[in-house]
Amino acid sequence: MIQWQKSSFSGPGDGNECVELAHGEASLLLRESDDPARILSVTPTTFAALLDHLRDAPTS
């Protein structure tokens, strides 16, 4: 069974505005709580690059 962890930026509660992360067999798994059947599988290196990109992106 996959153990999903909700992003700390999603806020408290069980709402449908969450990004969740889990460990796969050889990758990391990402999903949005409002569409839990759609799962993105990424390598740890790719996930780190995504986080770096999001940190550096300008906010509007």
C-alpha cells in the first residue's frame, strides 16, 4: 500500500487542494488530491530540479 504524505504548504484538513508525495519502488510519486488516480512518477533528481525551478520562479 502506498503511503501518501500531504505537502506542508497545503494547509490543515482533508481538503481537495493538496499535493501529495509517496515513495515508489524506484521513483517518487506525485498526485493532486482532487485527481488521485493521476499519478506522476519522477526520479529524485528530476523532483529536485522541479523544486529548484519552483523556488526560483517569480511570484505574481
